[in-house]
Amino acid sequence: MKRVAAFAAAAALLGCARGEPEAADGGRAFTLGLIPGAQGFVDFVMDGQGIYRQFDLLPEKRTSLNPPTLHLMLAERQVDIGFAGFTTMATARSEGRDTIVIGGVFSPVNAVFVPYDSPLETLDDLDGMRLGIFGGPGSATFAFLAVVARNAYGLDLFDDVEIVTAPGPALIELLERGDLDAALLGTIESIEMQAEDRFRVLADLSGEYRAMGAGRAPAHVTIATNEAFAAARPDVVRDYLRAYYAAIEHIDRNPEVWDAFADSIGIENPASRAMLRERMGPNLIDSWDAPQIAVQNEYLRRVNEIIGENIVGRVPEDLIRDELAP
């Protein structure tokens, strides 16, 4: 089976060649790639609380509603720093890009849901069933689920389950109509479905991974850059990471930022607002220390061992870096 992520073939869609980093405004300007929604929470705090200004950083933000587009922008140096799927960055590195991962954002808040009257009790029961997913089989979240399913339950999602890819709202409708047996939903949909108690949680991805004995869950959304930019502007990369962790500390001390963020993304239901903090807070990655890096490496080894042909291909040994960590 061919790898689902093919940077070499898709890079041409960007329509421009790789660019070299250019210093501007005293070398403190840089391009920052983001995806709107839950992934933007920490950036929302960094911006709204003046943390970028505190560290004299000038991000030029480039957002994309489509994660694969942002991943290509990172792989092709069209943005200097950005949030990206961990396994997707591993794919880019294994295909010869100079992409590196320098920090974690959060481990999955996502869950697999079933109707309350479903006979399914664990992921093992999905054998032969129809599973809806929101990001396609090449997404970082699906890779995470595939590792859990294979490692904890012996289930091969690529061969043992019928996969149906659709946007989150369509998956919810299909699940309600009985056209799906289960659905893996995105971060916000997972939070809202639990808050509204519309479906039963079959599997909490991070909880399932921790139950495998890891203690911590790996970040599936990470902070990435490229070697050229990190070599040319190490001060910016280091200060960006310092600003990021300052934002994490601010979140811990000022829980009211959760309500402000909920307002910004249109979450009005009080139960959903409370669930946002309850589910996302514990999954924020607050350090890039040796134990977390060990968890990341072990996760990537499992991805490669279990589904490498479909996702990564080979494990890039020099993907994860900590030399610029504050």
C-alpha cells in the first residue's frame, strides 16, 4: 500500500520554490503557520496577552483551514515555524525535507463515539464495522488511533475496518442515522458531543495510549520549523519557544482565558465551555524534556512498526530536536 502522505508529489501544488529565511525588523519577524480552531488556543493566549511583544517577536501569521496545505508549507519552507501533525512532519523528514520538530502542542483530545444503544464496547469490536474519520487515513489523529487499535487490541484499521472519510458535521449526522457504527471526531466536535451527551465514548485516544503503560501521551500536534531557519535565526526559534511556555504558564494561572477562547471560536453552550477546559487542559504539552521526547520517539517507532508503510515509511532519527529548548 502506498504511503498516504506524498510530499514529493504534492509540493508542486504550492506553486513556488523554497524560500530562504530573510531577516526583517531587526531579525525578529518570522512567518507562523496555524490552523484555526482548537489548535490555535496557545497562540490566542500568546497574542491576546501580549506575550509576543514581551519577547520582542513579530509573527506574520498564515492560516490554513486545510492541515495538509499547512504541512506542505512547512515542508517547503513557506512558513518558518508552525503547528503540524507529528507523523506528517516525520513523513516530510523521511522524504528528504529539512523539517524538524522542536516542541509539542497537545496530545489528542479526540474520541471515538458510538450511539448509546451500540453493542460495541471497545475498539476491538470495530472489526468488520464502518468507522467514520474526519481527517483521512493520512492524518496525525488517525495514525494515533491506528497505533492504539493495533497495539492494545490487535486491530488493523487499514484492513479490518471499513473507513469512511467525511467532515465532522457529516460524521455526526451519519452516526445518528445509523450509517456508521462509530466515528472518530475532531477536537471541537469531540468536546461538544461529550458535553451534550449525544453519544457514548468508545475510546478516548490519549487515555487509551496512557493505559498502554506509557504514563504520558505523545503530542500528535507539534511545533515544527526547518533546519535552515533554525540555523539562521536561532534566537527567534528559542524565543518563540520561551514565549510558548510563558503562555502555558499564563493559562495555568489565569483560567479565565478558556472562556475568552471559547468566545473567539463560537462555543456558547456552558457545558461545552467547561468541557473545553476539562478535556484540553490536561493534554497541553508543557515541556519538551527527556521523558516527553522518549515518549515521542517510542510513539514514532510504533507508528513505523505498525503502519509505517502507510504513514511514515522509515523513522527519521534526526527529526526531534531539543537544542533550542529554553
